[in-house]
Amino acid sequence: MSESASAEPVGVVLAVDPDRFAEVVDALRRAGLTVTGEQPVVGTLSGTVPEDRIPALEAVDGVEALDRERTVQLPPPDSPAQ
């Protein structure tokens, strides 16, 4: 993988400690996350980050899980069942 490809931003969804939500979000921003959505009541947030910064996000105290966003393309409704 080239260096520029590893720095391409990817979408991520994180589960964090809801009791420390604001503190953890601040730490994630400092680690390189651009926050695009917050759900503090359930302790989740979404954002973008360069691929090579994902380990830094996972290392933040209070992060319980990190998943990369995925795109799923469904076939058109009139296509044959597979």
C-alpha cells in the first residue's frame, strides 16, 4: 500500500464509554478524528480519519469498539433473485 493510500480518510463508527462521552470525543479529535455525528445517549459517534491513524483512535482510553464504515449495494428490485 502506498503512503498516500494509507492517509486517505475512511469512515469509522465508534462505541465509547457513555459516562465519559465528551472526554473521550475530545481525545479522539486530538488523535485525528473528524467527527461527523454524535449519539451521546448510546455512546456512539461517527467520523472520518486517515487510515493510518486508526490504531491511535483504538488506543484512546474509553473506546470500546471501532468499525470501518462499509457500503452495501443492493441489486435493483426487479433483478432476479440470487
